[in-house]
Amino acid sequence: MGKLYWQKSEKDMLEIITFTMYLITITDIESASVEVHRLVFDNYEECLSLATAINQVRDPIVNKKNCRSVINYYWDFP
């Protein structure tokens, strides 16, 4: 019963790997509010280069690594 989602064969599936970086910005230095932006890259080196340039290789709030890979699977594509 749990296999209904996976009935299509792997040859019909398109796998796309992206790298995600969460950019944290402070809009006003006198308030405690921050904004989080999600940036998606298709190249790990570009993601890491930007993260290093803005000193956010690790997320400053929860200290997780940025530029982690995300695998997306697509079955219905033109």
C-alpha cells in the first residue's frame, strides 16, 4: 500500500541537485528583528564562495552549515 507514490520507474524520473544557503539579514540594528532569505544555487562552489564572502558559512543563529545539498525528484516534466 505504501508504494503508490513510487510506481513510476527511475528512468522516468529527473533528479536535480541544488545547494541552499539561508542568508540572515538585520534590517534595523536597534531592533531584534532579522529576516531570513533562502538562496538556491546549482553549483556548490558558487554557494560556498558567497557564504565565505559574507561570513555565513555557518548559520549564525543555529550554527548549522550553509550550502547543503537538496535533491529534488521530478516525474512530470515537458
